[in-house]
Amino acid sequence: MNQEELNQEQLEEIFKKVALDVQDIRKITGAGRDTAYALCKSGKFHAVRVGKNRIKVPTEGFKKWWYGEQQIAQ
């Protein structure tokens, strides 16, 4: 899937959320679905499974990883 690069305003709008979902991760990284799920499961940032089919990622932890401030392995 070809993703257009997000502009800063769009990125800031996504980062207003308390928690991100896989679709948000896809938009930010430009990754496909399978890659986004693999990234969430990689331990590079904290991700929580909610129910059977949903993953939520705390926004602050993801932002720190995305901007390279720290790497969270949990």
C-alpha cells in the first residue's frame, strides 16, 4: 500500500491521542498492515493487546521511540 508522507500538522493531530492503534502506526511509519503488527510485537515500544484482535500503543512511549529519545523493551 502506497502511503503519502504525513505533514507535521497531521502527525501532531494523531499524537493528540492517548493511545494509538495499528492504523495510526501504519499512517505514521508508512508500513503495511503485517509490518505494523510485527513492529507492535517487536518490543521496541510498549504495546497492549486489548481483547482478541486489537492492539493499543501508548502515544508517549511511541513518540519517544519514533523520535529516537529512548527504546522501550517490555
